Amino acid sequence: MESRTRMLELLQTRRRDYSLPQPFYVDPEFFRIDVEHIFATQWLLGGPACQIPKAGNYFTFNIGSTPLVVVRGKDKVIRAFHNTCRHRGSRICTKEKGTSARLLCPYHQWTYDLDGRLIFAGNMGQDFDLSQFPLKQAHCETVGGLLFVNLSRGTPPDFEQFRRDVAPYLAPHQLERSKVAYQSDIVEKGNWKLTMENNRECYHCNANHPELLRTLSEFDAADDPRISPEFAARLIEKGEKWDALGLPNRPTNDPHKRYRAVRLPFEHGLSMTMDGKPGCRRLLGAISDPDLGSLRLLNLPNSWNHLQGDHVVCFRALPVGPQATLVTTWWLVHEEAKEGVDYDVEHLTHVWVATNDQDRRVVEENQAGINSMAYEPGPYSPTIEFGVQSFIDWYTEEMQSQLGGSGRLRVAAG
């Protein structure tokens, strides 16, 4: 309770235009509260649904110390379960991914159907009622081929507004007809908020991301005060073209700033590759024009995505510890695209493999500096770090509400 009270006081007295105080990035109790009140209550990206296209396909991951398994049932429905046996609590699925007709606990062989029903429990007596011990479910939803989970024990936050807002943006890419061409997992030795803060600004891009800036523009809105006249004109030109094609492209308007979708043209080229050429010859869905720019989809607290005409890059960040964050990246291509014919993995992935490693380095250096006794919150740039400030505003408001403070943003004046 003392840590919760301290966190609430620090949130209510922090300067809105400054970064967070040190405990938010280093304190194990603050980390525990983050997992309990953010990651156990919000809708989180689990991953692309195309990972499990057939009945019995599953994948696993952890949210904090809570293991989950996501499986496609015989009825084709995707469900998320707590990966914890109802007997004595052992993990059931121990591999990262796989295929199984049933979910079998390796400890005592308790066996569950793909819909979570317990169907076998040996040596439990004739009066044992299997129906009383199904796997515990987590909330699970899909939109546009992306899968989201929520650990709320009761009714989760509304998902339908998010679905209505982002589904039209995702629809042309038809991710349900895609496949994973490559996956990477890296652990950044930094607090999860530093991973997300780093993603929400491009202040660091010129000095750290030469590969990324070969194609990507630093600007993600027409009202960015730094935008060049040339790119502003390109935004208008492409926006009119996409409007004519019926492609949503203007930013969504979530009043709580938890999610955002916007389609933007590239600075150069057609795709996020080193030469700007499509990373996959077979375009996604029924797309015929590779020049669709990048649909940038953010969903707090743990994901960002780039959907292009030829391939998609999905990112998921999960907290591992106070100073450790697992970042998983998936590169998706059309389900019928053939490696070595339609795409080359190195060409497809080079930009973001390099960028991810660069981001890992800057996050880890950021964490190392914050650990210093000399650290104190510093000011955000009003012209380039507004995305970071928006994320921290969302975190502040959400955490204040969870901890019993005002649901509205309460911070000290700048």
C-alpha cells in the first residue's frame, strides 16, 4: 500500500512536460503495480492470428509472471487460456508454439480439449466431476487478423470502439490471409515504458536509424511543426488518391489516446527495405498497388505496427522485469508467397532487424543513465516529443484511475 500511495502522489505532482521520476523505471514495486494495473487490465496485442491457421495450432507467451496459451479450436474459434493446469498448477504447453489435438499437462497427464474442457484426469475417483475444472480463459478478440488478449477477471474494457475505428484501416491488407515469414525476439535491458517512449518519438532517428530513414518519414501528421513543404504536399496528394480508392488514411481520434491508426506515404520508395523496393513480390490480400505507404497502428500499452502493400511488420512489447522488456517482431507476407521466389528474408527484414538492435542499444543506455543517483526528470521537446508526452499522459491518467485517484489527468503545471 505504501508503494501505491507513493506512486499516486508522484503522478499527481509530476510536471506534464517532463519525464517520469526515477522509481517508475527502476523500482520493483512500481513494476509490480504496472503489471497489475496496466498489463492485467488493458487489451494487449498477443500477435498476428495467422500464426495459428489450423485447428490445434497454438502459441504461448507470458504477461508478467502469467503464462498464456492461445489456440485455435476445432470450431476454428481462437481462444486464450491461462497456461496453468487445474490440478496442481503446472504449465501445460511448454513450447513457444506447436500443434496438438488436445492440451496435455506433462506433469500428471490431465487432458483438456481445445475449447478448454477437462476431458481426462486419472486416479481422481468415480465421483470426480470433470466439468468443474476447465482451463481458465482470458478474454480474446481479433480484428483485421490481429489478436488481442485481456486478463481482466470481470468485464474487460470495451473493445468494440477500437474494432470499429481500426478495422477499416486493416481490411485492405487481409492479414487473415498472410503468414509469418520471419520472427525475432530480443530482450531490451530497460523498463517497458522506455521501450514504448523510444517508439513514440523520432528525435533519436537521425543519429541512430540510417536504415529506417532510407524510406520512412519522421513526420506522422500534417500539423507536425517540422514538416517540410514538399512532404506536406505529398501528404495531400496521397491522401486524395487513397480517398478515391476508399482507403482510410487520416488519423483516428481516440479521446483517451490509447490507440492511433494513420496511413502515411514514404519519404522515398515503396516499402521499408534498404532499396525501397517491395520486400515481397506477392502483394497482400487483393492489393494491386504497392504504393500504399505505411499504415501505422499504435495500441497502448504494448504494440506498434507498420502495414504496407507488400508486407507487414508487427511489434509486441512485454514486461519481463523492472529493467527488462521482451520485444517480439513478426514480418508477415501473403500466405501464398514463396521464400526464394517472392521474397528474400534478408531483404525483407534487414531494415527492422538493424533498427531493433539500434533501439535496444538506446533503451539500454537510457536505462543505465536513469539508474544514476544524478537522474532527475528532464523536459520534453514540444516540437518532436509530443508522442512521448501523449503516452505518459495516457499512463498517468490510467494509473491514477486504477489507484483510486482522479480519472482525469492531474499533474503539476509546467
